[in-house]
Amino acid sequence: MINRRRFLGHSCKLGVASATLSSSVLQLGLAREAAAATQQGYRALVCILLAGGNDSYNMVVPNDVDQYAEYAGIRSDLALEQATLLPLAGTTPAGRNYALHPGMAEVQQLYADGELGIMANVGTLLEAVDAQAVESGSARLPLGLHSHSDQIAQWQTAVSDDRIAQGWGGRLADLYDGVNVANGISMNISLGGTNLFQSGNSTVEYAISAEDDGATSINAYDDGSEFGDFRKRMIDELLAVPQSNLLRREYAGRLRGSIDAQAVFVDALQASVTPSALFSPGPFSQSLRQVARVIAARDALGACRQTFFVQVGGWDHHDEVLDNQAGMLPAISLGLKEFRDALIEIGVYSDVTTFTTSDFGRTLTSNGKGSDHGWGGHHLVMGGSVTGGQIVGDYPLLSMNSPLDVGRGIYIPTTSVDEYFAELALWFGVSAGDLDSVLPNVRSFYSPESGTPPLGFLA
Amino acid sequence: MAISVRCLFRRSLLIGGLLVVGACGGGGGSADRQPAPVPPAPAPAPTTAELNASSLLAAQATFGMPYEGIEAMARTGNEPWLDAQFAMPVTRHTPIVNDLVTRRSAGEFSNFEQDIEFLIFFRRFGWWHNTITADDVLRQRVAFALSEIMVVSDNVDALIINPYALTNYYDMLLRNSFGNFRDLLTDVTLHPAMGIYLSHVNNRKSDAVNNTFPDENFAREVMQLFSIGLFELNIDGSLQTDGNGQPIPTYSNTEIREFAKMFTGLSYGGPGSSFGNQNPVFQAPMVMFDAFHEPGEKRLLNGLVVPAGQTGDQDIEAAIDNLFNHPNVGPFIGKQLIQRLVTSNPSPEYVERVARVFNGDVSGVRGDLQAVIRAVLLDVEASNPPTPANGGKLREPIVRYAAMIRQFNATSTDGFFFNTGYYVQNVLRQHPLSSPSVFNFFLPAHSPSGELSDASLVAPEFQITTSTTIANMTNVVDFAVNGGFVMDAPDPPFGTVTLDMSDYVAVAGDVDALLDRLNIVVLHGGLSDATRAAIRGVLVDIADLQFRAQTAIYLLLVSPDYAVQT
């Protein structure tokens, strides 16, 4: 008989939450900060990684006559037809108009409704650089610029001058250690498997699948039958054997952890109301459906703070940018809308911020129907707290002679990932004093003491 | 009288995995009187230590062996076994696909192809059948290791719908597994499946009018992943550093653009081929069309200037030479082969020994893969890790799953071991030639946070060992051992595969004998007292011998002791 754990109806209000602060938090010397961090109830970040480098100059396109002409000239056979683009409501402070890829009608509406913002030309940087310094080799640049493995890592670690194994979502979870009920379920939940973003010093992600209740059980283990008891006994005794080899010890720990977490996790999901909002069958929508289910179960899970990681692969369009994006961008747009509807139904839309990331943008110039690895790219941020309906940062003026161009239409980012993530982290509840422990390079671009937000897209 | 061991080796033949021992020549005697010929004493059965040593080599060099195969290897001796494997003809995958295509064309599957064209399964069927049955077991395992370095994947439509696309690519890897690395690099570069996967088929020279440039995809990955890696290496695999203690990149974006020029002008081969042809031809290498090849001088690595005016084929040769002769290749490729076969954390000395073999320090031949494989498998560290607590590798899911099928003498009702592999791919996140990107399923440098990263150890296979996949692996074993579900090919029209555990049931009456046999086959002697006691305690409570044998097999195969090969 599975022991039904009684959930304490965990609440994230101040007072109740501080009662759950464990001694481990005090040991980390973060009691003051953690108490401040729990003031705001439930908060969640949903990180969407478009793996491979989304060609975002075809996701957000200049729509003024002059800039569209530049776009079409530079992009050659990659250019979308202007008549097919979906205009974004309003203009930028500089009076410029932009439009979306034809397949993103849902995003167009979310933008118009002020729920979604576009982050322009975001990329990895160690410091502000100019094209001359880049081309002469005198600029301090991120390691492995334009290389998938390094850039996809740096978008997760927010550290571009070193190759480290912890991500900023993991550092968030380290900081918030003890805020959630200690039941073996990580604050960081992944629909995309193992990932750097959610790895911390004392945190690893809890990886679930989009199917069923997300967490797989060992067949028959503790299923209430006599055989189930026997199966439980044999597995428990096997895993209780101490292992001297480190790899074996890690394996045993993971299997034990999987079994223990599964029981808690599935109980929590089944004890909670599943949102009725509909999700389409594609993998991205189904991943977000599962995220919504887990968010709906946050009280049963005892979670005040969560991060989620969803990965969508296949964006490395060295070939057939137009055909590939025509199939893939609509799925992103639809999934975001479906997720938004579920969050509204659950009543947490203002407490959940969803944001995209990607290894890099791509070369403005074509290699013959495809583009190559670039640098800065445009991204989407959605949520009830987002000051949407704006293009945040600096969408570069496209030109054959752009001062930002370091070759092949690769433009130096005008916003660093540090600023982008800083705004998300501060909204999540990280204090100004703790910001650079989460984002070690943030002070190259933003002073946490300034009192003003880094970019101004989150309330 | 002890049989001369040398005599035994010379007179024994390995045929299809079965040992046939010929009698040695008659014993010596005095010149005065010829004694009556003394029949040779039967060869002594291998000792347990010898069986374990062969079982370990089987784990490192094959997709797994049953008890009989291990015993045969031990009787032969590990090195002669390797020699025989190197000499064995290649078992290609294409004939399986040919046969299935013929059967399909003859209408054999038409009643069953309601929802899906079986054609797209055939590449996978070929792989699984050969992996389970082929006798050139070492070559099949090495080709799989190479497929995780020179990655192509069926996550591109053009490579799924034609079963010959990836089958031909894999046969090319098989062909090159014991050949020279330069030939491997050339054949990978010119293979149409790679041309599609990394988009250098129909890659055009620069076009100023249309503002288009050579595609950089293959140029980058051939350096980063297939030959030299990101940073200058010492021969022992450690990173070289500059005056500031920083690693030294092997190339910049500039070199990528230069190499990209080298890989222009290629299109599909075959009769009547032309540049720009969009219809893939997979059974012939790509061919060069100079009219579409980037003209002019190109500046490659280490100061090499490729002069203008050469043919595209000459340029390709120059590019391959430039990469092949880079000092990084030995440690870069050698270390990964060690990681795929033996251990995740070889000592620098081990890497250097293997790299020197690659470099041809003794033989004078650079890039001899047969010599490299031999060096990897026979190195002292392969059988004696210096620090057992830090040693070993997590068995990758596909090898672990295939090993279960081979170790337990799986049988098939139609003689074929066809698996679509979609089930294991979905639940274990791995399948040959099906990785999510050119970066394989896991990165060589992946270091799980916690004890392993604290100890600066890497363990690549942990990157796909999540709460979900680890439970799934446990259940995959359960389904096969206890549930009779091994492979997922549609049945009918294809046969059913089941494990044959009868040899284990036969000894299950004696729990220790059962565990001893399993210890040899599964753990090459590594069953610890504590694990043995834990499993034994469960087995003695099971009266039914079938169930007892199955439970022993299940527990050992899901154990951390087996999961990590040391």
C-alpha cells in the first residue's frame, strides 16, 4: 500500500514560508536574503531553449519600407515576403515598425495584448565591444563564439569566459535552497532532460517526461500487490549496498532518487486539479502541458519557487531556413498561447514568466537557402507580469555597412544575456545584493544597486 | 604433461565463434626409439580468472557475449582472438536492407503496412540484426563507436526515407574501422549522407551578386568534432595553455570560412550526376564540380596556403591532409575511442600511449586504426585501472540493451533479429545513428555535478541518465527478462525474439553456482560480497527455479555494479 503523504496545503505566504526555511539555508548565511525572497508567494521561470541557433532575423523582421529593403537585399534568398509578415502593434521609441514571421499569429496577438515582449539582439558578451576590436582580435570575446557547444552552454551558465558546469537556474535553486518543502523533488524541473541551466552546486534538475504523470516508476515496485512488495524489497536491498566506485555510487544514487521522487511526484500531480485547457499534440505543446500540470500541483509539491526547462531542437538551419521555420515557428507560437491559457486557468499567469533562449542568432547573409552561426538573436518573453507590446533593447538598423557587422551579417549583440537574465532573476525574487552570485558577469552591464531595472520588461 | 600453450594457439581455428582445436604434433622423444604417439591431453578448461579477463574484453570490444563465447575466447587467448577479429571479413548492413527491399517489392509486407511504410524501418532492422548476429563483433562495436564521433543522424527527413542513406554510411564506417584514419576522414567528407546532414552537398562558391557565401556547417564540425577539437592538445590529451594559462583555440571563424571554401562544389555522384541535383544518390561518394568550387587561394591551419588554380579534388585532399596531420588528432580521437570502449577517465599516460600508436611512432604509419584499437584494448590500464574508485564507464544504453540480448542467447522465431528501436530510443534516449544533433547523445566532457565533478571526473553517459531514463532502463530489462518482450518489430510479419535463460535455470538449484556463472558473464568477476549477499538473500526465498534464474539475471542487469563497467 503506497503511503499517501498528507500534504500540508503548503502556502507561500510570508510567515508560513519562513517556517519552512531549513537550517541548511541558515548555514548558507542567506537567512536575511531568503526571508526577503519569500515575500512574493509563488514565482516560476519557464526557460525555452531553441537548440541549434534560431534564425531570429526571420522571426522578427523590419517592416518599414527602407529597412525591409535592406533586409531583403542582405538576406537574399532567405528573405520572407513583406506581404506575408504579421505586423507588430505600435512602433518602437525610435518610430520603427516590425513584424513577425507569418506563422506566429498567436504571438502577434499576445504582443498586441501587452502580454509578450520581444528582446532584441541579445547575445553573449564579456564586455561591450565594437566591430574594429572584434576584427582586430583585441576584443575580449566569449569563448567559442559561434560554436554550438560553447554558446548553448553560455546561454545556460551566463558565464562566457570559462567553461563551467553550473547554470544560472541552478544557482537560483542553490540560493532558494529550503524555500520549497524538502521532499526530494528539485526546485528545477526539466522536460528536456539533463541540462546546464538547472545544474547548481547543490541542485540538479528533476527530469520528467511529457507523458502520463511525468515520472516513471519501476515496474511493480510497491504497487500494493504481494509481488510488488517483493519487487520493492529486492530493489531496495540491491540499492542499499554501499559502492566504493564513484560512478557506481552516482548511478545507485540516481536510481534510488528516481524511485523515491516518483512516488512523491505522482501523488502530488494526482492530488491536484489538472488544467482543462487544451494543448495540441506536438511535442512542444505537450511539454508545456506537463509544465502546466506541475505548476497546478505546486501546493501539493510544496513549491514556492520553481524553474522549468523545455528544449526544442532542430534550429541549426544551415539549409532551408524558410521551409524549416515555416514548420517550426508556428508550433512555438501555438504552444505559447496554449500555455498562457492554462496558466490563466490555474490563476498563476502573473507568477510565471516564460522566456526563450538559443545558442545564437544566425548570419544575416545566406549560404544558398541557409544561414550560418551568428551571434545576437531576438527572443520572446511572455507572462502576466511582462510589460509586453514592446521591443526591448535595440533592434539594429540593418545595413550592408552596419557598424555592428563583424562579417557575414553577424551583428554584435546590443543587449547581453546577463541583462536579460538579470531582469528575470530580480523578478523571481533575487535581491540586488545576491544578483551577481546568480549572474557573475552582470556588473559589466548593469549595476544592481542602481535601483532601476536592467531592461524594463517585467513589473 | 602440460600442453604447450604455443602449440595450442597455432593449431586452433576460430570459426564462427566456435573453437576447433586441432591436435598438436606428436610429442618429442629420444632418437633411439620412437615412443608410441601420446594423444594430447585435452586442453585445460580456462580458469575463472581467464574467463573473467575474456569477459572484460568482450565488454570492451563487443556488444556482449554469452558464456560459450567467453569460454571460446578464453581458450583462444585474448590477443589471438583480437587477431582473428581483425582478419575477419566485414559483415555489411546493406545486404539485409537489400533483402528486405526485395521482399517488400514482392508484396510480402503489404498486408501489414497500414499506417507506416516499413521501408523506413529497414535501416534499423539491418543494424539490429547484424549487431546481434554478426561474427565480426569487434568491427561492429568499433563502427558504432565511430558513429558517435563522426555523427550523422536520422533526424533529417532525407536520411530516413531512403534506408540506404544511413546503411551505406554505416557500411562505410565498418569498412574503415580497421583501416586508416585518413581514409575514414575522406570517406566521411565525401559521403552523401554527411553532405546532407552537415549541408555541404550542393554547397556553392561565393556569389557576390546574390550575396551568398559557402556554407560553414561541415567546415566547422569536421574540425571541432571529427578531427582536431576546439583546443590545442598535448599528446596526453591535456590542454596546452598560453602565457596566461588559457587554452589555445585550434581555429577561429576565419579558418572556418577558409575551410568552408574547400568543401564547395560537391554534389551527388552516380551516373549522369550534375551539380545542384536534388535527388540523393547514396550508393556513391559525392563528386566535385569545379565550376561551383570556390576559386582562389585558401589559408588553412598551421600556415598552410592552398594555392589558387587547383582542382576541387586537389583542394579536398589538401584540406584532409591539413587536418589529418594536425598533432591533435591522435589524442583527440584516441581519447574518445578509449572513452567509448574502456573507461571515461583514462590516465594521461594511457592517452599518450594510444596517441603515439596513432602517430605511428613505432610502426611509421600514421593513422592506423587497427593498431589504435589494439592499443586501446590491450593497454595495461584497460584491465587494471590505476584508481579503481575512479575507474570505469557507465555502459551506454544501446550497448547495455544489445549485450543483454547477446549474453542470454536470444532466439528468434524467423531467424531475424529485427528491431525498429523506437521503443528503446524513446525511453532510453539513444539509438544508433539517431542522435539529436551532431554532438552525439552526450558530450565527452560531461561531468555530473556532485562527487564526480568534485573529483574532476567525466562520465559522458550520465548526461542521458535522468530520473526517467534510469527507471526506463530498469524496466526495459524487466520486460525482456521477465516479460518476454525484447524487440519491437511488428509481429507479424516479423518474428519474435526471446531470451534463452535455460543454462541459468539449469544451475539455479544451486544459488551460488547461478551467481558464479552470472558473475563471469555479466560482471567479469566483479561481483562484490555485499552485492552478492543482497541478491543471494532474495534468491534463496524463491523456490521456482525459472523465476529464481530470471530474478538473478534481472537484479544483476539493473544493478549499479553492472551499469558501470570497470
